[in-house]
Amino acid sequence: MSHDISVLRKFVSPEIVFGAGARKSVANFANNLGAKHIFLVSDPGVSEVGWVSEIVDLLTASSLRVTIFTGVSANPRVDEVMAGAELYKSSECDVIVAIGGGSPMDCAKGIGIIASNGRHILDFEGVDTIINPPPPLILIPTTAGTSADVSQFAIISDPNRRFKFSIISKAVVPDVSLIDPEVTETMSAYLTACTGVDALVHAVEAFVSTGSGPLTDTHALEAIRLINRNLEPLVDNTADPFLREQIMLASMQAGLAFSNAILGAVHAMAHSLGGFLDLPHGLCNALLLEHVVAYNFRSAETRFQKVAEAMDIDTRGMSKPEIQKRLMARIVQLKRKVGLEDNLANLGVSMSDIPSLSGFALQDPCILTNPRKSSLRDVQVVYEEAL
């Protein structure tokens, strides 16, 4: 898979401030956006470790009113989005700030959609379904991996269907992303591993996606290099500020890549799996990654060779089957070293669940840019291999 530089490619991105202390500029950016009353979205865990109160202090010190909404679960649900949107409107807020991992940030995106468009969040499932632009949005990520702070994705869980659905639109790209490695110091080793592998999957899938191009490839490959070299030592020593910065940078670059190149079968299947079992998204990706690589390899051999090289595998003189074997072995090794080696059966998936999981995966927009076209049976087989 190669690219003609003359082929048109779109690239969307928020205004980004990256580096230690970036969060402290939140009030300046809110004022630049004309804010009078901030709607601050987070979750109980982020609030408990003190980041919410710090942001409130920064905003109120600039004479901005703040309404706080922390009713967000680990996988943001449709009713949480709707409750947040109702509070936003009744409080007469005008700018949304979210601090947290992917869940508060995705919930904030959903709240903004409803605040400007009305209706129900389920009505906006899919690609380019948003008519009116949401209110100004500032995102401050506290994890290094989801990349919701730079992407045109919002992932919401529908408990009635036990399914995570995607909203994809440049309307949900935030106005400002304040990416501050200091706030990741409160992440546990397990969450560091989950979100780090999530970022790795973002980068790998973006690079082999049929929507990839010169504008995304450099971000994807650099993210793979950074994660391959820095994630294992960071999980062993989560207090290291240099390692946190490297993985935060990788997460940002992976996010810029996948937001514009879109993703593939790992994410389509992980969204289905996460909605079904309410599991951490990064864990779902980790359980599926090498199995989808095996499925896709022949459809993007040259691209996967570059992925292997970015993971410090010397491919000189190797046959394509040997490259595939070495790449999959390195993925499994990395997962094992960061504590994410498991299988679907141990997490409660049975053979009888696979038809339903596969049906939802085929409805996910990410499956459309997978390098190999996928039938229902194809997806079922990959799930079965991951059991």
C-alpha cells in the first residue's frame, strides 16, 4: 500500500498545547472563547484525586462561573449524556471543559451535540450526522491513550443494546486540547497499560487503514516507536515524568493519525466487546490485536513490515511470513510485560455470544477502513481465535 502525494486527504485537529503545566492555561482559552459560565465535565475518580478542584480554582480565579457534572461512568452511557445536556441547558452554560480520560471527554462531546441540536444522542450515531456545531469545547486528558482530546470520534455506550456506538464528525473535534503529562501522575500501572496499548492499536490501525496517507503516516509510525520503547518501563515506574511525557506524546500522535485515517477491525470488534461486557476499551483492544494482525497481514504486507520496523524488529532478509510471526510475537511480549495477557473466555465471553458480537462489529464504521474486507464469518473466526 503506497500513497500518491497528489491524492486529496483531509486532516482535522484542535488547537493543541502540549507540555507540563498546559492545563493551567484553561482559563485563558475559555476567556478567548467568550466564556461566561463553564460546564465542567469529569468523573468521580478524577474528582477524587483533585484535578477537578484545581480546574475549578483556575476558572473561578478568572471570574468565570462553573457548573460541575461528574455523573460519568467508565463507559459513558446515553442517559449520562442526556442528563449532562439537560444540566448544561438549565444552567445556561456557554463553554464546555472536560478533564479526565476518554469517558468524560466523549460524554462532553455528546453533551455538546445535544446542547446545540436537541433530540436524543442515539439519533447521531454514524458519520457526519451533526447539523449544528456544538458549543466551544476544551479538553484536558488525564490518561495517555484514548486520544479523545484530538479526535473526531465520540464513543457512547447504549446499555439497552449492550453496544458502544460511534459518532464521527469534525464537529466533535475540540477547539482546544491541553495535553499535560503532569496530570497522568495519578494513573495506576494497570490504567497506564490499558491506555498505552489503546494508543498502540490506534497507531497500528491508522497506519494500515485504507484511509491512511502522508499526513497521518508519520504520526502513526512515531507513536508506535514511542510506545514500543517507553510503555514497558513506564508501567514499571509510573512516577517517571520523562516516560509519562513520551507516552503522552505518543497518544497525541496516534490520535491525530487515527482521527484522520480512521481505524479498523480491532476497534470495530473492541467497541462491540466493550459494550457487551462493560470492559476497559484498552483491554478489549489488547485481547484482539494480534488476532486481527494475523487476519489482515496479507492485505497490507508492506505496511505491516513498516509497523514491525517501528517496533524495533530488524526485518532485513526476512520473508513476509517471518515478519508476521515476529511482529505478532513482539505484540504478545509487550502485552505480557505490561500485564494485559488474557483471553475472551476468561472475561466471560462464550461461543454463543460471538454471533451477536460479530453482528454489532460489522455495524461499526471502523470496519469500513480495515485493510481486508470482512464478512460476518470472518469476524466470528477472529473472535473465536481470541477466546
